[in-house]
Amino acid sequence: MLPATSKLCAAISYRHLRNMTGLRRQAAVAISQELSKLAQRSAGPSAWINRVRRRSSLLSSRLEETPFSEMEMSYIKQGEEALQKSLSILGNLDGWKTETLVGNGDKVLSKVLPDVGKVFRLEVVVDQPLDAVYSELVDNMEQMGDWNPNVKEVKILQKIGKDTVITHEKAAATPGNIVGPRDFVSVRCAKRRGSTCVLAGMSTKYGAMPEQEGFVRAENGPTCMVLRPLAGSPSRTKLTWLLSIDLKGWLPKTIINQVLSQTQVDFANHLRQRLARTVAAGC
């Protein structure tokens, strides 16, 4: 069997056979079987057998991975960039000014960044556990238009791995049509680190979704939502939302600031109502 295995492994080295996944998997299995036999013939496998066995196991696991194209990798990197930039902005606590303060404790802060422009920061507490909030915002993101009147539609255009998606979002018209129809094409990534979840995103280019008739293609990002269990009350969730949007078009800054600040406050209220209905329906 060893000579046959050697020939099989040697075949992989030829350039025109390197992409034959089935052959490589067969080689990995054969190597593993031979190493097991060698181990059984002796009192204990030698160090080199152990090393090769580990490498063989690693090869087998890598064969099961789905390779990403160059374009997909660029989207993954954009999502990671949005996450890092957003967390960096939120991590700097200097210079934030209060835009809105609601009686229930919800508040919207803002500040102007030289390379980004004006950004808004929503801080709220939701009376639902983190997993429920995460599920609504990530797993059910395409249903957001059902419960958030400020959103007309969210559609996932492409999923890349387990963390990254490309989305197309249509914003609903504002009261009095102060801000006309806007849409966004975004790359989003969701990361969970211990008890903290970060949902980050930014605008991107996607060939299959060019600018739509009747909509102004706005841009967002870097933007993110950070979810954490509330200290001392793990059944409640602290939500921080960093919002950075360029609505494009000729709009006075005072109107933009008012619309974006109110949009965040409204979002928190609609999210609470949605979660409450979901919980009630599950009882």
C-alpha cells in the first residue's frame, strides 16, 4: 500500500492536478491509514509520524474549507475595516455632544471627525437578552422593513462565509418627503467576541446592483452596532449604534442632523416593540 500511496501523493505535485480536490482528499485519507498501521506495529509512533499525522489532519480540514475569490476576499476585508474603524471611533470618548436625550434614558450623541464628517452615537438599554436582539438584527435582517417604518426593504444580495453579507437597503420616505428616496449597497460583517457582539458595515460597490431609478444612492460607514449584556442584569442588552451617513443631494445640514438623530431614537422604540411582540407570540 505504501508504494501506491507514494504515487498518489506524487501525482498531487503536478501543476495540472493540484486543483483536483477529490484526489487530494483521497491522498490525505490514504496517508492517515498508513500512519495508523505504522503506529500499530510499534510500541509507540515516532516523532516524525506524529508530526506527519498532524499535518495530514490539517490538510484534511483545509480541503473542506470553501475558498474565496479575490472579489469575495475584498468584501471580507472591507467588512473588517468597517469594524475596526467603527470601534476606534466609539473607543474615543472625547468630543461627543448630546443631540437628543429621551425620558427613558435613550440618548443620541454626535461629533465631527476630520476624515468622516458628523457621526451619531445612540446608547440605549433593551429589556431583552442579547441573543434575542442579535437574532432580530442579524438572522432576521431582511424582515426589518416589517417593523421599522424608516426602512422600506433590506435584501441580502450575497453571503460570503459565515460573517459577511452584501445588502441592498431602501430607506422609506420621510414625513413630508423632506428627504427623498435613498438606497444603500453595503458590506456587513457580524463578529461575536465572548459576550460582546459587533455588527459593522460600510458602503460598497456591487456590480449586480447598480443605481436604481427613483432613488439617490447614498453612502454609509463606517457604522456599527455593539451589543453587550447590561452589567448586573444579563437578561437586558446595552445597545450602542454608531451611525455615519452621507445622504447625498442638496440637503441643509440642520435637516440632515435632525433626521438622523430622530431616526436613531425611532429605531430603538420600534426595536423594543418588535421584540416584545416576538416574545408574546412565543409564549
